[in-house]
Amino acid sequence: EAKAKGTGQFVEFTPEMQAAQDERFLLQRELEVALETQALEVAFQPLVRSSNRQVMGFEALARWPHPRLGAVSPGVFIPLAESTGLIGQLTEQMLFKACSAALHWPNHMIVAVNISPVLLRSEEFVQNIVKVLEQTGLAAQRLEVEITEGVFVYDTERVVGHLKALRALGVQVAMDDFGTGYSSLNYLTRLPISKLKIDKSFVDRIGEDSANDAVVSCVVGLAKTLGIATTAEGVETEAQATLLRGVGCDYFQGYLFGRPTIDPTATIIASRNNLARVESGLTDEQKA
Ligand code: C2E
Ligand code: MG
Ligand code: MG
Ligand code: MG
């Protein structure tokens, strides 16, 4: 491991550390190339209404089909992009691809795009969103940005200003991974957010831990009182969906309803057919 010597200026590198750093530099260079060649893809995961399970939109998730390593996890390449200054370019491409795709969906469907905390501080952030909306022609109301809590530790005023500008345009703002940050409740009242996404870690424990269920129920109720909609992330079981619906959670996202897919056409058609059945008063069995 690293040893600080003397004044602490010199750090000794072991062969393992050197190898890890070489791998990181290589991955960074490959990410640069992937961005230059527009090689990143977007996977879309359905967001469904809890009342009838109709698809109300999709979350866009970055995918990197890597020539050497196969699929690299966003948990690896997103932090890499953030620490190397590539995240702006990555996000711009994601926004453009996601908004372009949404143009082919029914008008009532939204697309949610993850925005890295480091970008929310920059002046160009709002202009970039406006530019993408203009270039693609997507209505602002159909775009939702997902932000995480981490960012607000610094420069809250500035970030609040940027988010207010987006809301004024009609763009929706969702707080992602709610409950995992430092001062969730504080931000809930101070930020102009339209939706709160309850973190998967709370959803995972539903039915196993009564204190956890009470927290979920209270968060949904509190959001409702504040006029904020709620989405539960990572819903995998019917038992979780039942409890969440019972406490008033508005939307679901999770493997129970659909995994992220590069082409969501089949999901859209299935949802549309299902809606037609419901509207014509026929159940799935009767129509089949
Ligand atoms: P997130 O925004 O909270 O996205 C949800 C993650 O949970 C996705 O992982 C999704 O595939 C996964 N997930 C959804 N439902 C289930 C479920 O039922 N079970 C399980 N086990 N997992 C589920 P993914 O695609 O690996 O993305 C991980 C994170 O990487 C995202 O978390 C987001 O924070 C980040 N990310 C992905 N794409 C982007 C991007 O374009 N920009 C930025 N800034 N971050 C991104
Ligand atoms: Mg997200
Ligand atoms: Mg999330
Ligand atoms: Mg999450």
C-alpha cells in the first residue's frame, strides 16, 4: 500500500497500484474514444403508474458496450467520466439520444435522464438542456431530469436557481435515490422538485422490517403533503408493489415491470394494447 515518507510528499507505488492506475488510464482513453464515436448506448427502463401499471415513460440509462471488457457497469464509467471531465459530453449525448427516442413514443410518455451532480453547478447546464430540447423538438414537459442529493452540500443557491429555471421551462425534476444522502428532508422543502424516487434499499427491505415500512409510508405521505409525486425504485416482487400501492406511492420502476432495454418498442405496444383492453372493458382473458 501507499506509504507517506517524510513530509508526506512522496508516495511509493506498489506494482498492483501501478497496474490499477494503468488500467484506469486505459479505460479513460477508451471512454474518450467511445464518446468521440458516439458508441455509448441508451437503455430504457419503464416507469409505470401504480394504479393500473400503464407505462408513463422510461428512464434512460447509459450503456457502454466495451470491445475488450463486454458491458462496463455505469457504476464504473459514470464516476470515471465525472472525475476526468468527460461527464458533460457523456450527458449531452445521453440527453440527445434519449430525447430523440422519446419523439417516437406516444405523446403522454416522458423520458427521465440522470444528471450528474457536478453538472448542476455549471452555468451552461440550463442552456444545454434548452439546446437539446430545441434540436430534438421534444416538448419540455416530456423531459424529466433526475438529480441526486450529494450535490447540494455545496452552492445550494446556485443549484436551486438552475433547477427553478428548468421548472419554469416545464422540465420535471426528480430527486433520485431519496433517503441515501445527508440531509434528504432539508432538500425536500428547499428544492423545486416535482418527484421523489424512493431508493431501492428501502424497497428491498419492505415486508422484512416494520420500521423500514413505516419510513416508506411516511415519506410517501410527506411527499404527498408537499405536492410531490413518488416513484419506488427497484420493485421486484408483488408483495412490495402491494404495500407501496397501499401507502399511496404513485409510480413503480423495477424488474417486476421491466428491465432496461435498448429498444422499448415492444413494451410500448404491450402497454398500449393493455390500455385499449381496459378501456373497452375487456379483461386480458376475455380478449385472448
Ligand atoms: P439510478 O439512476 O438509480 O438507476 C436505477 C438503477 O437500478 C439502474 O442501474 C437500473 O438498471 C437498476 N434497477 C432498476 N430496477 C431494478 C430492480 O428491480 N432490481 C435491481 N437489482 N436493479 C434495478 P444501472 O443502469 O446499472 O445504473 C446505475 C446507476 O448509474 C444509476 O442509478 C445512475 O445513478 C447511474 N447512471 C446510469 N446512467 C447514467 C447517466 O446517463 N448519467 C449519469 N449521471 N448517471 C447514470
Ligand atoms: Mg436515476
Ligand atoms: Mg434511481
Ligand atoms: Mg438508485
